[in-house]
Amino acid sequence: MNYDEFTGQVQHRLELPATGETVRAIRATLMTLGQRIPEGAAEDLAASLPMEIKWYMTGAVHEHGERFDWREFVSRVSEIEHADRPEAAYHAQVITDLVRTQVPLSDFQQLRDQLPESEDDESWGKLFKVVDAGGWGEAEEVQTGGGPQSEAESETEPETTSGESSDRDA
């Protein structure tokens, strides 16, 4: 997949009206992710992405391996993207799912292994919400409204693993 195809996929999936907004969402998500994970992991993950997209995780990041939680991740993405927090969280989830389709499974698993998936605010499991729902096509059908969720849902909803049900499913 080349740069135009990648950005086109993101624009389509997020239903963004302009390429500039799309690129800003991609840059915000991947730069912030590149800041959070070690440099080698960012390089491994980005290696299979188009050169221009790869740069957001590697060349645009001055300090890799910073320690911050999911809430801080969403805040940073929101600030860079100029989007509200629920929208930024949703964009990051969809972009992460597209990245998953472009990189080797081992590199994507390395990413997941480096981001704790506990039940508290540190829970990076929320980043993989679309991935864990079966990918963008499946998640789009499951998701209410097909877009960003409320801030409370995107940040505080407990994650469930496959096969489990939450109270709202009952």
C-alpha cells in the first residue's frame, strides 16, 4: 500500500472531508505512539508502512520510550489533531487497525506487548478496541453510530475480552 492508498483508506474509514484532516489524524496518532514505544519497536512497526507514514513514527519523534498512559496518549493526539478527546481516541483506534493490516503480526504483537492492558487508566487495551472487535469492517457494524463514542465510554469503559459480556450487553 502506498501513501495515497493509506491516507485514502484512513479518510474513508474516518469519513473525513479533507486530506489535510486525514494526514493530521495519522500524524497525531503515529507520532504519539512513536513517542510512547522504544525506538527499535517504532522502527520495526513502521518498516512496512509507506515511507511518508513511517516518518511520523520515526523521523518526526525526538524522544522514544516515554512513559505515559492511555489518557495522556489521547490528550496528546487530541491536541495535535485539533479534535476532541472522544474523536481523537476513535481516530487512533481506526488508524491502529489499518496499521495492523499492513505490518507483520510479530511487529504488531510487539506493540501490544509494550503497552499495558490493565483495568485502570493505564489500559492501552482501548487503543486496540477496533482490532479486537474484528477489524474496521466488523467494528463499524458493531459500533453505535459508527463514529466516536462519548468521552466517558472511550476513556472509562471497562474492556471485555472475547467471549465475555459486560453489563450493558445483558
